[in-house]
Amino acid sequence: MSVFAPDLLDGKRILITGGGTGLGRGVAGHLVEHGAQVHLWGRRAGVLQEAAAEASASRPGSVHFQSVDVRDGAGVDEAMGALWADHGPLTGVVNNAAANFIAPTESLSPRAFEAVTATVMKGSFHTTHAAGRRWIAEELPGSVLSMLTTWVWTGSAFVVPAAMAKAAVHSMTMSLAVEWAKYGIQLNALAPGPIPTDYAWEMLNPTDKSSVGATQAEQIPMGRMGTVEELANLTMFLLSDACRYLTGQTIAMDGGQMLAGPGTFAGLAALSPEDWTAIREKSKAATAATKSQRS
């Protein structure tokens, strides 16, 4: 049973980037069930179509999708203009598009670094900027919610590009909260702890050694993983009109993991070169299998 009224988000039009898979796909259905019109962005049209059908099962026609690469600033602005023209102004944006994998930093190529940082940092800025300048021009309020991690406060070994990029979005959230407050635009962020989803979980938990990494329930004071439903509840509260006075905040939702740990991948320092070779092979296999299933 939902803790919110079914009409909590009536009249809201919300964009979720990276909405075809993982947490974005999971949250979308909850927004729809509470009255929102939802738009999903991602790079793979087939995956987006499946996600839209799934999320709109309770309210057919309530979910739309566009194939958009958030790393491309001009493409993002063009897609935002089309969304605005075809469906009307957004009321909220969820910056959820992300890329990540664990690896010793010395082994990273410039291309690997760019793949992660461009999606997280540039993608979040491009999407926020494209929506924000339209809200300002039309004198409309708006809300931006970015999905981050507790690494924005602690850093994290072995996921350095993601930690850097998410820290940048954390800074953007605080900076624009001040700059755009006078326009009625809120910017907040969530830093969820481990919430298992397909593919992303395999990339961040590719070893059977349970004593390392940041994805083990025994490392969380509450003794369990988080759920998509819990994340959706907090997301809906922040995208609703329940507390328009809240802005510039990144809220940790991790069962106490950061306070007890923190929850980073520092334990991976115990892995041997052979372990890392096995991890790379497993990650390649997971990526290939995912591409095959979606082709």
C-alpha cells in the first residue's frame, strides 16, 4: 500500500534520463501510479519502448519516450524543445542516466574515463540546463532531482570516474539551488545505498568474494539492501509540492551504510591481479549478454 494519495502527482510531467533500465525504469511506474505523465530518455529505442509499456500498464498513454544521448548537448536541447512542443512544459527532471564499472584506476583508458564522466556529469548538466532555461524564460517553477551516491562526500576507490562525476553534480545541485531559487526552481539530489538492479549490479558486484566491495548487506547497519519502492517514495515526495522550501540538498538513503563505513569499494584493494582479470572477463560477458538480449 502506498503512503501517498493516488493523485499526488496529478498535473506533473516528469522526465527521467536513463529511464530504460535499472532504477529509472523502476521508479517510472510509481510516478505513473500517482498521476504523473512520464517521459523516458535513453539511447536504445527498443529498451525504452519496453520500459514505457511496463511503466504505463496501470495508465495507458501516460509514458512517452525519446532516444536521446544525454552526452550530446545540442541533441539534448533539440529533444527538450520537441518534448516541450509536443507535450507541454515539464514540471520535473530526474537526472538518472549513469555509467559505471569497477576497475583499478591505473588501468583506465581516456575513453573509459570519458564514457562514465560524460554520461553522469555532462548529461546531468545538459538536461538540467535545457529544462531550466525554458522554465526561466516562461516564468515557470520546476524541480530537478539528481541520483547520486554517498561517494560525493567520501570518494570511493576503484570507481574514481563515477565518484568524480557525481561529486560534480552534487556541486551543481548546491550551486544552481542558490542561483535559480528566485525563479521557483528547486534542485535536490538523492544518494541511495545498494539497490539491486539488472546489469548495473553485475558491473558493481562482479566477484564472488563477499568480503569486499560496497554491495554486501552485512556492511549495512540495517542488514539489508534498499528497494526501488523506497527510492520511489522519496523521489515522489521531492517531485511533489509537499515541501517547496527544500532545495540544494543531497539526501542519503542507505540504511546507515555511510555512517558506519563508509560504503565504498576500498575493500577491493585486497584483490589480486588474477582476481581483476576474472572480473574484467565477467564484466565483458555481462555486457555482451545484455547487448544480445536488447538487439
